[in-house]
Amino acid sequence: MYQATAPCPKCGTQNLHGTWICTHCGNTLLIYCPHCRAGNVSGSKFCQSCGLPLSGQAQPVAQPAQPYPQNQPPGYQQPAYGPYDYQQYPGGYPPPPFQPAPQGGGDIISQAQAYFDSFIGKLKEIVSTTNPILLSAMVVLVVGMTVFLVLAFQLGWIKTATETKTITTKNTTPPVISLAQVKPGDNKGAIIYWVTDKPSSSQVQYGIWPNFTTMTAIQTDPTTGANAGVLIHEVGLTSLTARSTYIYRCISIDKDGNKAISPDLQFQTAQ
């Protein structure tokens, strides 16, 4: 019975029709379509994929057809291929390898996972390159410090206290002196009266007109902290000269050191 054969383009051995590997040299007997690059068995006259006529022999084409469609996304570049290897790729080029998604995209979870993986990798690198004795000593030190701090807080060795500082604004307004008057006193003297709008000290400066020659001692001074001062003031003057005109002024100082001096006033002593 007659069976159709086709010669091997490499060694010339006759092979049965439909055989795609030479039985003598192992060369491929497929006929590749010059248009679509589909492989056809030896002896085929038309391409089983696109239907175009074939040359009838397994001859390599000068320029292999593009294995990928041209409608690629913007920025895509077609890879450059060298001469086609029929032995290695008898059925055409294999599909491109799967490309994983780039790391650290816009997804927050992906970024966090990438940072975590990087941290774990750095930690493993440090652990693997560090002296085991030194690493153990560091771990013991950290654990010991943690236990000490916990016990110190529980036993009250370390106390956390919040200091409250009270900022007080110093008053710069002096007292206001009013209702100053003179009444006769004992032993040829006089009593000076006046009123202030806030607690303060009492003091009088006086003398025979027109000179101030005498200053009384300060009474109820609030700046010392011994007392708070008074609102109604009373200072006695003694050993005054009869039938003389005296000039005087009232002086008061509040707890902040603000000083008030009344206008110059006069009174007349009796005979």
C-alpha cells in the first residue's frame, strides 16, 4: 500500500505524510504559515489557521510574524526577537511570563504590607548577622528594664505628679485717698482721718507751712504680710506749735507696693 511521504529539508530523509519530526535527524517537519505563523503538518498546501497557500516545504521565513496583537496599552514596546528557532519553538513563540503587580502602589494596604515585609526582612538580617551572645544580652537587658519599670510604678518608687503653677498678675493701680479731715487731739495735737478704696497702710507727712519737716511711722503696712491694711485711716500728731498753720499730706501703700499721696492740705492749731 502506497503512503505519501515528504522529505526532511535538513537531511533529505523521507517521512510519512503528517509526521512533524524527522525520524532520522529530529528536525521539525512543520510548515509555518508566512502570514499567521501557525504550524502545519508536512504536505499541507493551505494553512489550517488562516487558509492562505503554503509553500509545501518546512522553510523558515525571514521575518517571523508578531506573536502579540498590536492594540497594546500606551507605553507598550514590542520586544525585539532574533532569528526564529524552529527546533525550540515548533509551534510558535510561547506567551510572555506573568508580570506581578508593582509593589507599593496606591493601595494603602499594599503599601503597609510592603513596609511590613521590608521591616521583617531587615529584622531577620540583623538577627542572622548579630553575635548570638550579644543578641541574648540585649534581650535580657530590655526585659529586665521593662520589669524594673513596672515594679517601680507599682511600688511607688516613681511618681508622676503634675505641678500646677498659678500665675498671678500684679496690680499696679494705687489706692484712692478721699475724705481727708483733721480733728483736735490730746497734748496739743491733732488727728488726721482719711479713707481709701482698698486696704493699705497709714502714714502722714507734715510740718509748719510751707515746709514738710516730719514723717510719721508707717502703720498697718500690708506689704510685710503681717496684716492686710485698713480702709479707714487714723494717724495722731502730737507736740504741735500753737497758733500755727500746718501743712500735711496723707500717704497709703497697698499690698502690691502701689503708693498713693493726697494733695497738700492745711490746718490751724489753737492757742
